[in-house]
Amino acid sequence: MSSFTAYDGTELAFGTSGDGPPLVCLPGGPMQDRAYLGNLGGLSAHRRLIMADPRGTGGSAVPADPASYRCDRQVDDVEALREHLGLDRMDLLAHSAGTNLAVLYAQRHPERVGRLALITPSVFALGIEITPEVRRETALLRKDEPWFPEAFAALEALVAGKGDADAFRAIAPFWYGRWDEAARAHRDAEDGHKNHEAAARFSDGAFAPDATRAALARLAFPVLVLAGEVDLNSPPPATARVAALFPGAELVVQPGAGHFPWLDDPARFVAATEAFLARPVG
């Protein structure tokens, strides 16, 4: 594990694995450390993965100012990491809630981004609404699964505003293309790698969707938006709207995949992501 000093003196950690051109990776959660990303299904065989632990998670120190957990404040952390690595421009991959941070970074520092890969992206920074109907339609793709009745009942309760912590646990299978032992272990490990206090502050006043969408329309670098076909969190109709905000963005919908496509079909995920990253820039 390596570290660097952020703009406010907070020591932030990152790990590296693999060989090849560097790829800076931002985890989701929000405010979850990098552990759950693994080696992104074997993408480390093609790229040197540089995986950051957000402030207050994993090996990164807790900041003196809790307000610095806000997503827009963390843009300066990403820029400090780029400077520490000595990269003039960097290829950037982000997952889920981490895509909010990647998008805000691209808005503020477009000249520092070579390629941008948004994996099962969050839509908060972009002001895109995911309707209950879209979530239900996505969930119904799994109606033949043995766990479906209990999970769908919990989803209906949540949509109606009547769900609780047990309901959130019950819908966990919808986040994975296969609800098998590996998926259960992945889900069970999540809470131990997340800073819940930081997550509660992540979105607090951090986003200005109109300004962000206008800025993204002017970007010139290649963008990949990768969705999971059965991902309840980031359904393909919503991710298609994300892709439409970037000039010439490539939208890939990975068949049978949920919110963690590198777990559901590593070979397909790596092939799609590496094909994008290998594309010439400029």
C-alpha cells in the first residue's frame, strides 16, 4: 500500500496491481474502500490498476473536517493523486457512487482525463431520475429465480416507503447476476469496508446537475458507460441517459450482469473494458 498527502494534509492510501498503462480506479459505496473491486475480474493482466481508498476508508486517514467527505470536495483528492503519480493525463475508471466523483473531476479538470470508464454508474450528480416502474421492470427480469418472491416483496415495500433495514438486505440478490456463494460473500463483506458517517455526507449539497450536464456536453475524450442488464441499482435505461450526456460515448450493456459485472462474467467485462481503453485518444 502506498500513500500521498491531500490538499488538507490528510494522508490517503492507494494500492497498485498488475502491469501495463496506469488506470486510476475510484470505488463506490459511497465511501467504500477499494477491497471489493478485487482486480476487476482480471483487468490487472492488461493495466496497472491504481485503486484509491477514499478519505476515512481502508488505509486512508480520517480527515479533521467531516465536511470534506462531500463528493465535490473529494475532487481535489483525485487531483492530488494524479499529481503524486506524475501523470499529465490519466485514464480513469469509476464504479457506482464513485462515478459521481469521476464526473465532477472530469467537469473541473477535463484536460487531465485521457479516457473515462463509468461502470454501472450512479446518476445523482447528473440529476437523472430512476422511476419505480423502471426498477420493477428490471427486477421482473429475475422472476424465475428461487429467491425472487421474497426479494420482490421487499422491493415493493421500499418503493412504497415502508421498507426497513431487513428489506434492504432482502433485495441484495438483485445486485448480482448470480446469487451464489461468491455473491453472498461479496455482499457480507460490504459493511466492514464502508464509512457510513462519510457516506451520509457524500451527497450533501455536492451536486449541481444542470452545470455538470452542460460541462459534459463539451468534453472531447472517449467515454465508456457500462451497464449490467439486470442491475436494479443502475438499470440500462438510466445508464443510456448517462451515456447520452457525453459526445460520442460508448454504451455497453453486459448480458446477465448485475451491479458488479466483473464478478458476474469476468471475461466479458475485461474484454469490453480493455477494448475501450486500448482505443487511441485524439
